[in-house]
Amino acid sequence: MTHSKNIEFKLSKLFEKWSGVKPFSFNRLPHSGSNRIYYRLQYSDQTVIGVFNENKKENTAFLDFTKQFLNCRLNVPDIYARDLDNNIYLIQDFGDKQFLSWVLTKKVNNKFTGEIIEIYKKVIRELIRFQIIAGLNFSYSKCHQHPEFNDESILFDLNYFRTNYVDASRLKYNKNKLNKEFEIFAKYLLKADNHFFMYRDFQARNILLVDNEPYFIDYQGGRKGPLQYDLASLLFQAKAQIPEDIKDQLLTYYINLAKLFVPVCKEEFNEFYFAFALIRVLQTLGTYGLRGLIEKKVHFIESIPLAINNLVYLKDKTNILNQMPELNQLINQLVNTNEKQTYGYHK
């Protein structure tokens, strides 16, 4: 029996044990970029999602986090059945209406409509519930990576960017100076209040729409961290291309809403927000470098200029860059060579 057939057999058995019937439809979903394998199983007029993931700690984190979020009445999938010895479980099916795809189809002449903005506001309201409401008494004991967004997490992201994008693009820099500046950047970011749930990958690809209400998946990398990181992840998602004025509008909306729950100093919040947006964009470029420049996957190559546009917007708004001349010149070099670059085709 092949590996995939073995997974399907075990999921089918788990499904039958849970529902009492065999699934009459069994379809593998497109690969999402993670190591998880998803199937849609159908019976009667209903469907469920079957998941296989060899990472046992990640499975434990997802299931534990889901239970905590459901207790807070957040829009996350119900867990129907699990067999962690075989690395499988069954969850609620939210369908295929991905928020990012919906945004891209709803744009009019590449402009954001009022309808799009209203859904983003719904997403932001739910984000605050994740971060502050659920985060108030959240247990991080089942985190499969770091229980807290710490210097190791930050330095990993920065070095991920350097290795997979900067080095793959053959940009010039002084390694020793850049290492010291990465440490300066990490120390600065860690000054932000970090007593909240940090989703870690809060982006439109991990949000599904059901009757225009947002539902959430892929939060198993969550940990304790600052408010700004997830908001920056959402608003600076390269493919969404949120206009600058809309970004500012949604930032203000977030701050005014968060103030209802926790003390927020707007000036301090914004200072850290742009810094976290910068590290998020750099980390994203690391992913685009790995999947695009190195692995030659077209989707990621096409996204590189969009991420660099975010850098153009951020480099004059991130004051900490003034203390990091080597990183600053590297970003300028990256921006200036963007139009000349033939991505992914170095000899």
C-alpha cells in the first residue's frame, strides 16, 4: 500500500468510526505549502476535512488551541475525531471561499471597495478577540515551537530572509555588521508589550468566508507575543496589495477598537507596528526567496515585486532603521535593483 493510500485508508476508518458510515466521496485538496495533507470526505449532503500531519507536536498544538478558541466562541473548526497515534484527525469543513481569493475577485479596477473594507474590519474585530479576549487566560503549554515570541524567533526570521533572499539574490553586505544590527533589531522589538496571543501567520490565505463571515485556520504556530505583529501580517500581505490609505484607515480602526480592552498609546503602538511590519515583510521575502528564487515556483516569484513595494512604503516609516545602516543600505539596494532583477534565473 502506498503512503497516500495508507493515509486515506486510516482517515476512512476514523471517519467510519465517527459517523457510522463510510464516506462515498474522498478528494485530496490542493497542496497548501505546508507538510499537512488535507482531504474532503463526503457523506449524505455533508462534508468534513480529514487532516494528516506527521508533526505530532504541531497536531497537539492545533487541537489544544482549537479547544481554547472554541471555549471563547471564536470562528475556528470543530474537532470531530482524532487518532494522534496515526497523525490524523477530522475537522469541520468551511468550504473553499478563501478570503484572499475573494478580495482579488472583488477589486474594481484594482481598487478596494467598501465591501472589501467592511470584511477586513470584521477580520480585525475577530483578530482582537484572538489576541486579547482568548489571549487573556490562554495556556501556551502545548506550543510546538516557542511559547513566546523571543529573540530566537526574531533572529530566525531575519536570518531566514538573509539566507533565502539576500544571498540567493547575490546582494552585497557586511556580514558582521548585519549580524550586530539584527541583534539591535531583536532587542528593540522585544520592548513591545507581548502579553497577548500571537497568531504568527495571520494572513488572508488562512481565513475562509462563510456567508461573508470570517473563519480561521492554521494557528498552530501561535505563541505569546505583541499585538502589532498579526495586524502587520494581515495588512502587509503582498498579494492583497492593500492601498496605503486603506492600510492607514484599518490601522486606526484596530487601535480604536483595541483601546476598548487594553491601554494603547497610539504613537508607541505605531512605532512598533511599522517595525513589526518590516520584519514580517523581510520574513515573507525569505519565503519567496526559498520557494521562488531557489525552488523556482512561479507563484512566489511573481509575489516578490509586491513584497518589495511594501518595503518602499515601510523604509521611511520605520525609525529603528536609522540605527541599522547596514540593513538600511541592503533594503535600498534591494529596492533599487528590483526592476532590473530577473527573478529565479541566476546561472
